Amino acid sequence: MAVTTECISVSYTNGCQLQYFREQTLSLIKKVSADISISNTKLTEVLGTSETLADTPETSSQDLQCFIVLSSLGIEIFRKLDELLPLPDYRDYAIVTVSLATFSDKRDQWTSGTAFTNATYLLAKYNLLVTKPCVLVDHVLRELIRPLFAKSNHPEVTAQGRKALHPSPRIHGSSLLEAETKPWKFGKIYSVTVFRWVLLKFAEALVEANWPLVIPPILTLIDDDSPEYKAKGCELLAILLRVTPPALLVRTGLGEVFYDAVMPCLSYLPSLTPQDQSLRLLGDAYPTLITLSRLRYPSDDKRKERVGMLDQVMRKGVLNGYFHCSDNVKIVESLVSQMRLLVSEMGIWSVKHLKDMIPMLSDILSEPFATAYPPLLITTIQTLQTIILTDWPRIAAHRAEVLRGLTFCWLKLMEDGPKVASFNELKQGLKDSLKLLKAAVQNEVDIDADVKLLSQSDERLAELLISE
């Protein structure tokens, strides 16, 4: 294979030979794309759950590495062949498109950096060709995606992509039954990546006409038991919502269905959910809910309903999540980051949460071992600054809590010294936060008196409190 790669551009100039080698390369890519399923437990992501899988983990790892090597070489050869025989000249370019789209997400275990680079290059080069409706809709959605999800449709959605008036009961089968009803999870697992690529290429004009083809699969993914597939479903829903007209969401009645499907994802936290899976799910679920709020309540006269929805996300998501996982720094970092997004989205309406947000952030800044993980401190300081800038009319009542967090963090930073990672960035962040606090409350309270009293209590605070 490597020898073929080196020789193609210099040895084969005959059209028939090029066609032959191109077909051989296509066969290789098609084969490895279609076979990344039951033969490999790592790729199916059902280790220990499917009794039908006979491979040992060691064998699976070898199979995975073998697949990565073969697919990378196959796509590299295909790119070299394309320089002499362009993709539009190939009659089955739709099939090639699916093979390339299989490697369009570099987060997938089976996608190497080389395969991703070459695949995305070819897809971008022939963007007008591969994004034709005959490819996106007819070949991918109708012929690939719909049959794979046909036996696992979401019970609250009709076949037309509308809210079901009488939802059917949910059926939870065994893993053996799931293997039969969910071929997208236990068989052609690359199909979810291809589906994602299609949605990224979707224009608004295609959404309404193909609504029934995209909604059931997305909701099925979100409804899956696996946190990883839930995360993929949330990501796909966010991609779709960006090009969905608000009127379509209202007409189909799916706004509430989407909300009810995504909200439970916010509770997938350690220790019941592995940390890495929880982080990805939270990172996809919160932005999806924010995007949904914009689409579900787009006009100013619906601001109250929109803020009410975001209130629930803040309470049931961020604040409740912190209550359960305050000792997990990476989860807390994610929650604090999402808090910042929610405050920016809600604007001044987020003041109702000050009584919970400010003590939470101050507690994080005041932790005795806070400097052991500087990224959390940086995120917390940035979020605190956003809150002060957004909710400044009501921040004076919470100035004592803010000062507590800033001063305790400063003292700990001075105690640990420059050996702390991001030492200078943290120092500047704390100083900037105090300046924002002073500016926000100067017309309401005598903040200088509070600052003077604190500076007299510990000389190490002088640089923070007195510096201009």
C-alpha cells in the first residue's frame, strides 16, 4: 500500500490504469467504512454489554490500529489519484462522499489526523458537488440514515417530524434486542458522523422539506442510554437549530419535546457517569438549550418565557450540578463556564440568581487548595467579571461575598508564590475584578471604606486593594 502511494503520481498516466486504481482505493475505503462494527468492541463502544462480541480487548485494539492505518492510506491514495482524475469524473461520487464524510470528525477513535486532513480537503474542494440534494438527501438521509433508525424512533415524534398527540410507551429491551434495533450504534457506527457532516452542510431551504428525515434520528440519539450518544444527539440538534426557522418549530410543536429531551442530560454527573463522558455531554447540552431558547422564544414579547426557560437551566443544571459535584474541579469548571454563558444570555434578568451564584463563586475562589488547579480559578474570575458587568445594579448587596472570594484567593496566591501556573494572569484577573466591583457600586456604597479596612487587616492585600 505504501509503495502504491509513492508510485501513483509518477508511474500511472494511463486513464484506464488510473480508473482501476481509483476503484481499488474506493473498494478499500468502502470496506473499512462498512466493517467498523461488530468485529470491534472499541468502535461499537459497548465493551462488556454485548454477548455477541467475541473479540478480546487486545484483539480489538489491534483491529482498531489496523483500520486506522488502512483507512489513512486509502484516503491518501484517493487524494493523490484525485490530482489526475477528479472526483466529478467518477460516476459513484455519492458513495465516495459517504466514505470521506466518515472521517470528518477528528474526535472519532477511528479517524487519524492524516485521514481527517485528506478527507476534509477533498470534501471542501468539491463542496458544490458533494452538497447537492441528491447526495445529502437522497443518498445519505434516505438510503443510509433513515433505514438505520427505522426500528428505534422516538416515541414522542410522529413519522412526519411533529409532536405526537398520544406518545407511545417507551420500550427498554435487552442489549441483544438493542443490537438489532440500533444498527447505527452496534453496526454502522460511522453513520452518526456522516449524519453530522450532512447537518453541517444543511441550508435553511433544505430543513423544512426534510424535517421528517432528520428529527427522529436526532431525538433517538438524545434518548439513548449512552452519555456519549446523548452528547452526539445534543450536538446534532444544536447544529440543526441554527438553520431552523422559528415558525417551523412552532408549527411542529417540537420546542417542548426538544427541551424535555435535553434537560435530563444536565444531571449526568460523576460518579454515576464517567467524568470524560459527563464533560462532553454538559459541553453539548447547555449550548443546545441556549440555542433552543432563542429559537423557541425569538421575539421581545416572549422574553419572559425565554428567561423562565433559562432560569430552569440555571437552577436544575448549574446550581444543582455544583451541589452534587463541588469536589470535582473539572466538572465545576465546566459548570462555571456554562454559568457565564447563561448570565450573558439572560442579561439583567439573571439578578434573581445572584444570591446563589456569588457565594458559589466566592467559595471556589476561597478553597484552600484552589491554586492546585488554576484553570478553574481563571474561569471563575472571568465568570465573576461577567456577572458584575451584567448585574451591576444589584451587585452592591453582594459586595461582601465578592470581596471575600477575591481576598482569600489573593492571599492563597501570595502564599504559594510564582510557582503557581498562570500566576500573573490570576493576579491581574483578581485586580480587574476588584476594579469592576468598585466601579459598579461606587454610587451606592462607600466601597473605599470596606477596602481600607481589609487592607489594614493583612498587609499582603495592599497590592490588590490599593493598586490603581
